[in-house]
Amino acid sequence: MAPLDCRTSLVARIRRCRLDSRTAVLAVAGAVAGGLCGLLGVAGGVVIVPVLTSRKVGMARAAASGTTIAAVLPISVVAAVTYAGLHNVDSRAASAIVPGAAAGVIIGSLLASRVRAPVLRSLFNLVLLATAVRLLVALPSGGVQQIAVGVTAAVTLCALGTVAGLASGMLGSGGGSFLVPALVVGFGLVQQVAQGTVLLALIPIWVIGAVAHHKTHTLGLREAAILGSCGALTVPVGAWVASHVGALPLRVIFAAFLIATVGRGLVHARKTSRSRRQPLSDERQPGAGYSHPGRRPAPAPAPAAAGRNAPA
């Protein structure tokens, strides 16, 4: 092979390996989601879903939910292992949550492809606001390291898991934001233990939800792989920052980011609805010479031939 051909081949290989801007956005979003998971115990869907539905990625709302579920699986696994190493996991409570959450995530995954996108968008905005409130409002300091899982507690945990699974299946997020305060307020569990327990309980839920979304063709495997792999790498970094720096300033910043995301989404939705309701301009009104796209304009009537049908 000639030297020029070798150089051309090498340049072509480098260009193929070069990351495009869309992949870079996904990688950064996954890294941020993983860091927040290790820092605050948030699985990361509140970051990933807005990125997937942005103009840069352009994913539909239902597909974004399914892709997020698959992406947070490796993030949650690494985070749960990290919390378990610090003895901040209640495995019995997590086992009681799983059955209800499994049923909820299957139902939610099926509904995600059937519910209209504006409804999903509104529900996800509620999840973002609830997460922001959870980060800003200090939960009562629980003193229980493990829940005594009797019949009543098991039924309650299963019911809570159903609600969390339904939210996660439909929206790709919201399960942890609902479960952690419920365990802290309802059962007096220490917040760090509650976060580790929820992360452990949601691991099988993410698996089931990813499979369900894959069957309904609302799952982007490539995007999920990029997000999940980058997020899994930054989970220990977030845990290290939380143990050495403290999470209070970052909690406030992240809550402000969530509120700004909701406000931006509401403004965009309002502009979109206004543009759809805007009446047609004068030149596009029926009868004003405007023809429907894709249709040929009606031919003008042919002028009368000279000498024919002329007035006497």
C-alpha cells in the first residue's frame, strides 16, 4: 500500500472514532447523573430525561423514559454497592418494596407509549418540583437503621413500591424521590439508609422496566449505554465529595436547576401552544391564492381564443 493510502486510511479511522456533539452531550449528562446519585442518592432520571428530550438529542418522551430506565441501571448498581459498603442499606425493607414496584413499573412502561406527550411532560414537571422540594426541605432525622418488617409494614412498603414503580415506568424517574421521604417520615429510617435501601430496591425495577420498554420499542440502547457507563464511573466521585465537602450547597444549586428546568419547559410549552392557535395570515387564508403543500395550484383558465365567442 502506498504511503498516501496509509495516511488516508488513518485519517478516516480517526474521523470515525471522533465523538460527535450528540454523544458528548450524552456522556456529560451521564457523568452528572452518576455524580448526583453518589452525592444525593438521586438515581439521575431528573437529569437524563430533559437531556434526551432536548433539541440536541431529539428523543420522544416515551422513548426518553425507557432509555433513562436502562441508563440508571448501572448507576444504581454502583451506588447501591457503595452504600452497602458503608452499611447504609436495609435489605429486608428493599425486598418488601420490590414486588409492588415490579408490578408498577410494568404498568407504567405500558402506559408510557399510550399516554399523550403533554400529559407525560406535565407529570414529569411535578416530579422535578417534588425532587426540588425534597432537596430544599430538611427531612426529620430518623434514628432507625432497620425497619421491623411485619405484615403491616410489608404491605405498606409494597404499596409504596407500586406507586414508585408506576412513576418510574411512565416517566423514567420519580420513584426514588417519592420513596426516600416516605421511608424517612413514615418509618423513621436514617436518610442515608433510606437512600441506599431505595437504590437497592430499584435495581430489579430498572431491569424489568428496560425489558418492558424494549418490547414496546421505546428504548434507545446506544444512548442508554453511553449514559449508564459514564454515570457509573462518577458515582464514587459524588460519594467522595459528599463525605469530604458536604452536600448542602450542591443540594440548593441542584434544586434551583430543577426549578429552572420546569420553568423553561413551561415557557416552551406555552410558546408552542400559542403558535398552534395562531390564525393563518391573510395570504394563507382559503381563497387568497394559497394552495395546500404538496398540491399543485389549480391551472388558470385559458384565455378565449381570438375570434371565438367574441362579442359582436
